[in-house]
Amino acid sequence: MTDTVFTAISKQTGEVLYSGTAYNPSVFSEGDTVVLEGKAYGPGYVIDNIHYKLPPQPSTNHTFNYTTKQWEDPRTLQDLKDAQWTLIKQARSNAEYAGFTWDGSTFDSDAISQNRITGAVALAQMSDQFSIGWVLANNQVRTLNQTDMMQVGAALGQHVAAQFAKGVLLREQIEAAATKAEVEAVVW
């Protein structure tokens, strides 16, 4: 005798549990499992011997409920808030490091650039004769005197503070949200 193609499904939900071939597939019928011989179905569910593929998964957080035949997001409201806050923090960092403008020139503001600006401000405070050729975000060089450097440092500080102030407001909105839709509405 030859092996027979079969699909094992859940009697209660119709979920396709597994498919394969076996000499006697009926041995896999036990408990909640029923075997459909001569059928090889992939992921999905079966109703009245008709196979339905799973619809596209809305997100990696969703799981398919084979009873309701719907994708569901099992996360709690607090889980959603935590996930949204993580997204906001990433957006805040991106905005902080995206650069800032002072006097018509755009300066880099990544962590290394912030350290360089802070160091240059410290040097500028020590010398009235301070002058530096600063490489801007577009790779052009701008000469900065003591006053300029101090103002660039202040502009950087204001830029960073503005990103964090926005983050604080968005965090408050996330915490105040009472529904999934309200949480998802809080975006950078």
C-alpha cells in the first residue's frame, strides 16, 4: 500500500493543525483532531470541507483566533502604551540627532557632534580671541568666533530641550489614553 495525503484539523475550530502523508492517517484522529484524507492544506482553517487561508496578519503582535476567525491583538492597554512610548522615544532620539539650525546654518546634532559643540563652547569661554572653522551638516565650513560658538551651544541646548519637552507632553497623552485608538493617536 502507498501513503495517503492528509490534513489534521481541530474539530472545534477547524484550525489546520498539520498536513502530511501516512500509510494509515486515521490513526491521527483522536480527541479534538479529525483527519481529512486526500487533502493537503497549509495554514488556515476548514469549514464544511472548504479550506480558508489566513488573511494577512495586521502586525506581528496579532494572533489568529480560530474560533472567531479574526486576527486579534492580545496586548493589554498598558502593553500598548509601553509600545507607543518606545516608538515616541525612538522618534525623539531621531529628532534630537537630526540636526538644528542657527543663523541660517544647519549643524549636526548626533551624540558625537553634541560633545564637540560642548567642548568648543568650553574653549570659547576661555578665550576672547576664539575662532574655529566649523564643518556644517552640508560639509561646508563656517568660521565661528567666541560669540557665535556660545550662540551655537545655546541653540543646540534649546533644540535638545525642545525634543524632550515634546516627549514629555506625548508621554502624558499616552498615559491619559483610555483606549487603543487613543494610544495609537499619540504620534511624534
